[in-house]
Amino acid sequence: MRCNIVYKEDYPWDVRVEKLAKALSENGYDVTITCQNKKQNKQNEVIDNIFVSRLPRTHFLPPFMQRLVNFPVWFNPIWIYSIYKNSRNLKGGIIIVRDLPLVYSGVIVAKLVKAKLIFDMAECYPEMYASSQKFSKPSFLEGLIKNPKLAARYEKSSLRNVDQTLVMIEESKVRATKIGAPADRITIVSNTPFLNKFQGILHHHSGTRLKIVYVGFLTKLRGLDILIRAVSEFIKNGHSSDDIQVDIVGTGGEKNNLIELCEQLNVTSSVRIHGWLDQSDVDRLMQESNVGALTYRVCGHWNNTIPNKIFDYMLAGIPVLATPVIPIERIINETGCGIICIDQDPFDIALKLAQLRDSNVREDLGKKGYQAILEKYNWQKDIERLIKAVQ
């Protein structure tokens, strides 16, 4: 059986695309990844037994033209041809399109080559666009391209023209059925980790010093400014700056703003903003930390997806500190793996941080999260659902 995974960004590297590709390859599928080529890498390459086919190199063109060639929109003829080229021998096989923008390119090609089409809805784009506009001011062009209403119409049509949809979480499945997707053609394949990701080492909690970690993109929606303000309030409440250490790892548009906020609040000794780190360094930080932060701003986007970080925190045996994002709150309440704080309230977060100074509390929450990963929220369970959906 052959499978073509269509990914609108450069590859490598994306953890979900890699996990899907490897899972299918290890279960007997001949897998190709068709991806963008903004970085102008060589067009064809084999990575971990996966054939990676990138869009044509266009280094001889002006930068604007290069971006235009790679722009991921369904009517881009370069994308349609590239997907077709890697799918023409797929009769009876599968095309998996990661994310909404290129779904209709997949619809066109799937009909031409008589393949089945799976839409991997890793993000709910209409909700993501609406939430981004709520908390930031997009440019005129960005407002046109990332229009929530247009994205919603396109998504609704897409869901009716694919053979199967993969969603990240139960809430996303409910949302998809409400806008017309047949419930029997939706499968939950989440962002859960491999059980051996951190060598199976369960964190042992001791002492009162908090070592908080966040790994991911640095955007307004992630609420990292709120976490930094909470650190300031925590210190104002009588705790020493040595009682807390926050490590923020990642890149994004908010990085400089977060650095400036730390300086304004005089918490630079307690908050370190690293930028992007190698995976080995991230794993080391995870093992050294004793709390995982998810102080996201509650919005429609987060209420219909799930970050892989919650499962990484649980696997590492560290408690999750989170705002009441619907799927995150549900998992925390179900498993007892963390503490919920009030949305966008640094004063409440500071009080919750004080509770987490108790190592017995952290140990209990961490063990419950780890046990839930062993029993339910692990990638092997999601592989089983993925293979069933593809078959």
C-alpha cells in the first residue's frame, strides 16, 4: 500500500508528520512526503526510509517569486502538480493532507488518480484565525488571507469531500460533526508521546524551589506574558527570586516583547528565555523541571485542539499548570495531573505557584499524569487508531 503525506511547510522537521510517516512505514506502507521548499533543499531525499519530495528549487528567482511558488493554497498549480507527480501510482492508495490550506489540492488529485483522501486536521484554521485576530492586530493583507469566515466556508466544504478526517481531540470531533462531517468518518489521532521519549524516567520531586518549563512557539495566544507577570506577583507575595526558575524555550513574534517584559518587571534572574534549543537540551530541561506551564489565553482555537506539551509534561512526571482551556481542563480533571488557574489572571497563577512549592503535591500530580500516559495517552494507542482509519 502506498501513501503520500502532503505537508505545507518544509520537512524536516515536524513531529506529527514524522510520527505519522514512521507509523505508516513501520506498518507496511510505502510513504512519500510532499512538502514545501522555502529553504531550497535538494528536491528529493530519503530520510529514515521515508521518501521526501520537495517542491522545485527556485533559488534563481527573486525572493518574492520563491515565496509565491511555495505559497500553500489549494489552487497553486505548483502544489497540484507536485502532489499529482507523487500520487500518480497511488491507485487504491492514500493521500493524507496535513492542514486545511491544501485539502482541495488533495481532492483534485485523489479524483484523478483514484486514491482515497484523508484530511489531517491538526489545527482548526477558522478558530485559529479568529483567535489570532482577537488578541493581535493583523495587517490588511494578513486579514484578507487569514479570514475566519472564508476559512470556515472552505473547511465545511472540505470535510464533505474527503474520505476520512483525523482530529486531535474529542472536542474537535464534536465541532466537525456540527458543521457536516459524518461522525463515522472522523478518527481521533492525538499528539501523544512515545513511552520511551524520556527513557521512561519518572521525575522524583523534592524541595520547595519551583523549576517551571514551557516549550513551544512564542505567541500572544500562549499567555507567556501572563506567566511572567505571575512570577512577579509570586515574588511580591514574599517569596525570594531564588524560589522560582522559569525556562521558556521557543521562537516566535513575542520573543522580544517577553524579554522586555522580564526587564520591566525585574524578573530576569527568575525567567530565562532561551530561543530554540536542540531536542537533547529540551529533554534535559524537561527532566530537570518540576512544573510544566500551559497558561494559554482561553479561546476557540485552544478549545478545539490539544498541545503535545501536556502529554510530555505528564510523561515526565511533572504537574501541569494550566488555564481552563476546555480539552486541557478535561484531561487534568480526568487524570488529576495538574492545577487549573483563572484565565489571564497572574494573581491567581501566583497563588497556584505557591501551592506547587509543596513537593508532596507535585509528586502526587506527577505520578497521576505519568500513570495516565501509560494507560491511555500514548502514541501506541494513537497508532492503532491511525492504522484502522487508513485501512
